[in-house]
Amino acid sequence: MLRVIARGGVETTCADTAALWFDLDAPTDAEEAEVEAVLGVDVPTPDERAAFEESARFYEENGALYLTATLLGRREEGRFVSGAVSFILAKDRLVTVRQIRPRAFEVGHGRASARVGSASSGADVFFALIEGAAERLADLLAEATREANEISLRVFDDQKSPDLRAILRELGLVGSLAALSHESLASVQRLLAYARLVRERHGLDDARIGALMRDAAELERIAEALQPRLSFLQDATLGLINAAQTNVLKALSLATIAFVPPTLIASIFGMNFAAMTWFQRAWGPWAGFALMIAAPAFLFAIAKWRRWF
């Protein structure tokens, strides 16, 4: 899909001279060719955008600046995914190429949209989108921190018995989101570092780049601090699950001690061999009952002495 945004944040066509932003969302070959014809740029392929080496993500070609970052978006079912988003600054206009749907790209929604509406150049749109992506990552990290706090209270609550398996799933989702955010922030920092080197040739404001770099660095530290905490909560949850399973095994062991010896003695007394004459005496049943009680009592005493429970 191709969207063309002009000054004021209104949609227009590629032929409009007031167009500032050409947004290619999972574009077709025809849409790519149309943008390439208007701006004289070479739209990167999905394989080129997915590359991790800096020479493939950050470069200049025919007077245009190519920058690629890994940002977060949502799938149709609501889960977050990461994907490469390319920013191309050419002829004072911006081209974005992507396969995901970051919230900052939703014109008409959120703070980034307001900044896009007031943009007067492609560089302004670029900053609006990067700032919107950084703000979204900050919101996600704040949400992940709140969820970690709530999970911590549930895990270590003495008054209730939480569903530890459900908590493990929640920790997995929060940990995945934190890892994706960290990866995205590291990618944005690399993009901004290169943009700062070539800022003068492409009309990029050094002060805005510096502010974004500081914000991204601070958010990355928050993401790094969150991951060990989530690992600790995961280890604590697994420890509690292991303790619960140990209690179950202990109960089963006690049941085994209580019932297996009497069962064995009863089966011996049930043998009708002629040589076992004392089983047939009047005191035989009482001797069997006494052994059934004495055997588990003896085993319980040994277990208690060895501190098995």
C-alpha cells in the first residue's frame, strides 16, 4: 500500500509538489516503481532491509540518505513483532518502506501524527516518526515494568496460591517484549549515530539528533535493567513450582510408606502353604495386624530420623 502525505498531514498523490512523505507499507512492484520514478531513488528490497551490517543499513546513494532501523509493530492478532523500516531522505522528501505497522506511522492518531501534520520538510517527518517510535518504546517499557511489579507481588504473596504456570506465560510475554524493545532501541541508536555524521548534507538538526540519542540510551538502560529482574522472577517462579512438586512427591512417599508394607504383609499372610502353620493359629491374625502397624511405624521413624520430611 502506498500513502502520500502532504503538508498539514493530508493524503495526496505522488504528483503533488507539496508531498512530503511517501509511505510504502508492504508495497507492490508497481508502487515501488511509481515512487522511484518521482524521486529517483532505489527502494531497498526486503532482503536488503533485513541485513544487519551497517553498510547495508546506512549509506548514501545518488544524493539520497538511506537509513534502516528495527521497530516494533503489531500483528493482526495483537502480538508485537519487530521488523526493519527503511527511511530514505531524497529531494527534501521522506520515503519509508516497511512490512510492519508501528503506531507512530498511523496518521491521525497519537503525538507523532500531530508532529507529522506540522512538518515542513522530509527531515521533519523523519524526526516525527523516530520520536514517535521512541515514545512508543518508552510506553511499552513502562507497561512492562508495571506488569513485572504486579507479577512480583503475586509470586511472593503468602496469603494466596497463584497460578504459577500462568505467571510463567506472562513472564515470557513481558520478557519477549522487553527483548524486542532493547533490540529496537539499539537499532535506533545506530541509525542516529550515522545520521549525525551526515546531518549537514541532508538538513538534519543536530540538537534533535542529540536529544533522541540521549532518550534512546536512557531507554536502553531501562530495558537492560528490566531483563535481569524478569529472569529473577522466572527463576523464583520455577523454584516455587519445584517446591510444590516436591511437596506432592513427599505426600506420595508418605502414602507409600503407610500402605505398601501392610500390603506386602497381607499378601504374605494370604499364601496358603501347608508349611506356614503358624498362620493358622488363633494368634496368627493378630500377629499379622501387629506387623502391618509395626512395619510402617518403623519406616516412619527411620524417615524422621534421617529428616526426609
